[in-house]
Amino acid sequence: MKVTLESETKKITARAIATMKGPDITSGTATFTEFDVDGWKYVHIKLELEGKLASGKHAVHIHEKAACDCEGFKCAGGHFDPGPNGNTDPDANHGYHAGDLPSITIDENGNGVLEAITTRVTLSDGPVSLLGKESAPEGTSLMVHGNHDPFTPGESGSGHSGGPRLACGTIESVSL
């Protein structure tokens, strides 16, 4: 599928989805769409949550493992940050992880929608692919936290970058 916008050709090159689960989530889906504009890749992410989350801002991050089946979602590991100089510690080096996304705003009914675009990750093969064998051999997941993200570094293990993990979804490739 090709879409023409103002003299640029935008092509969808890959898609993925994550079904979000958590004790206070009744429904949650994240869709990932990778676009190629003249060889430059970017990923559009749309996260929709319904449930009983506290109103306000909640941190959203891509985590380094596709594992959401343990208590507190700790098995999802740290933030996605591949590469020879990567640093997956959720609190250190913060604002600079490849998996950092804007916070989602939850309304007074416990629901929220986040739409974001990132050039820090891809869905197609490459060194920052969320689905790649080299960059993400165990797969990746999307995480929603209990607090907002200040996008500043903190002490390792302090929860400074978002606090408790409230919802998690494994990111899986889907057909175009």
C-alpha cells in the first residue's frame, strides 16, 4: 500500500500488535505500523487502554523481553536499548533508551489513548528492530507503569522512570 503526501511516498513496510494485560485492564491493544519514507523508517504506535487505572500520566516503555507472564511483569526485563553501548537499566541513562515513549494520559474513567511516532526502533530487520533476531532475540514487550515518566536519570532500581508495572503486552508481528 502506498500513500502520497506532499511529494513524498510513504509505504507501510511492517506491522505488529501487543495485547495489553494487567489486573486493572479490561481491554488494551497497541498497534505498531512501520513506514518507509524514501528509505527512512519510522514507527507509529497507537495504544488504547480501558480499565480502572488511576487518572493522570503513566509511563510507557518498550521492554527488552517478550515476557508478560510473571508477577509484576518483572520477567520483561529492562528497557529496550540494543547495541554495543546499550543500557537497559530502567532508571539509569533515562531519556535515551530506544524503547522510551511518551506517557499515556488516563482519564477519570480509567481509559486512555496514546499515539506516538518514533525513529528509535523499527519492526523490519536491523540493529534496532523490535522483532529482530539480532536486536531482540527473546522478543520485546510494551509496558505501562503506575507513575509518569520524568525522562531524567535516577538511581538504579529506584523506579524513578515510571514506578510499578501495571500492564504488559508481547509485541508480535502481523501480516500486512
